[in-house]
Amino acid sequence: MKDFIGISKMTKDEIIEVLDMARELEKNPKPDILKGKIIASLFFEPSTRTRLSFTAAAYKLGANVLGFENPDVTSLKKGESLNDTIKIVEGYSDLIVIRHPEIGTAEIAANISEKPVINAGDGANEHPSQTLLDLFTIRKEFKTLDNIKIAFVGDLKYGRTVHSLLKAMKLFNARFYFVAPKSIQIPDKLLKELDDMDISYSLHENYEEIIDKIDVMYVTRIQRERFDDIEEYKKVSGIYKIKDTDIIGKTKENMIIMHPLPRVDEIDVSVDNLPNAKYFDQAKNGVVVREAMYILALKGEK
Ligand code: NCD
């Protein structure tokens, strides 16, 4: 398991291996295990949690981090190609974490680099480290990943966290509810994957109609930056605004609300103090999960 490019490339056993290791690291930290290693962190798109938690994870294991959070300060600005950039960075580091607005960039980087590559988000495609921390959070709450009823709410067309989590949860026999306006519903290609595995799902425009049925409500931001036409964005922006009164007394008692964050206005702050709200715990879980990813990616590397 050298690279982490997408959940679509992982088996169920590999997923469980990461989650088990993260659980172990939570109990027994390993402050020196990556001593002397250098992690390259290449962010071509804005990030708060992903970049900082990948950095924190490296420090917690004794590794050092170099990189950039904005490509404008690099030679890419002078016209250097991404391929050359990767070739150079690979000579300075032991592992590359990359986030890029274009689909497939992490895979391209992995093909160029001899060093392991972790995808920190490639356009609207995949976000595997987010999914692993989402799964870690779900497993912690329910003590299992099997047979979970999960609703995805928000931008299901462009949301890469949704795409990756769907690919993972289908391996654990989830029941899916997709809640979105028609223009940003889940892509047919992903529904076909569910059809091929005979997995049940349904499409909805309102969460009220399914809120009493689900174990997990996974809410996402409308991905403004991915819309070609801003008018299309305006039609759906602000469409869901979940408040405490939507939740209290209306859901299963142990239903959890997740969000990869950042949120804009889709979850009101009145929800934050409900025991159901897990999005801040989720973000925190990102550190041990990313520690586990580093250890497994670097296993066997010199
Ligand atoms: C997500 C992303 O970048 O895809 N953020 C994150 O990594 N936690 C979700 C988003 O930006 O809406």
C-alpha cells in the first residue's frame, strides 16, 4: 500500500488496516517512528484542516514537513510543469501529499514519483484521507461500519468527500439516501456502481422525509469553485440550512451529523451543541488517521 490515490483503489482489508492502526496510535502514540523522514506537502488549492492535520500528523511521528500552501510562490508561476515540480520534490522528500483542482493529478504524481504519494483531494474526484477519517468517526460511534444507513446532503455532484465515502461505505453494505437538488445530485456513474452491487439507495430533495430513518447525516458545502456557471450556483446556494429544531425529537436517538467542513450556512450553529453533532470530533480524528496513512505508505521504504 504505497500510494493513497483513491478509495476506489483500496480493498476493504486495506481500509480496516488503516483504521485499526489509527485506533492503536490514539492509544499508543509513536513519537519517533518517522524520525528523519521528510514529508512534502504540495497544496494547489485552499485548505485548512487537511493541510494542517497532515502537518500535525507528521510532527507527531517525528517527521519534518516542507512544501507550499499556494502554488503562486513556486516556479510553477514561471511556467514550470507539474511533472518537473514532482520530479524535483521527490528528490527532497520521502513522501508527497498533494491537493490539486484537477481530477487525476495525484495519480499522475504517483506515476512520476518513486516516493509514495497521498491524494489530499483531486478536483471533484476523490479525497481518500477524508474518507478514512470519516470511517474512523463512524466506527467509533457505532462500533461497526456494517449496515449503516447514511444520508448525503448537499452538493453530491462536485463533493469529492461524498464520492470517496460512497465508494468506501458500499463495501460495508450501507443503505444510501442522496439528498440534493436535481442539478447537483449524485452522478449516474456512482449510482451504477451501487446498482452493480445490488445496494439500496434512494434520491430525495428534502431531508425531512428521511431524517427519522438514518444513522448518519453527512452534510456538505455547495462547492462554489467547481461550478462553470455562477448562475447555477446561485440557484442552489443556501438550499439546506439545518437547525437544531430539525433534529431534536425527529431522528433516531444516536443519529450523528457529520460534515467534512468548511461549512458555509448548511448547518446552523444551533446544531453544534447537540450530542448528535460530530463534525469537530471528525476533524480532530484526522490527525491519527493521517499518521496511520504515513506509516503504512512508508512501510518498506528505505
Ligand atoms: C473538503 C474538500 O476539500 O473537499 N474539505 C476538507 O478537506 N475537509 C470539503 C469542502 O471543501 O467542502
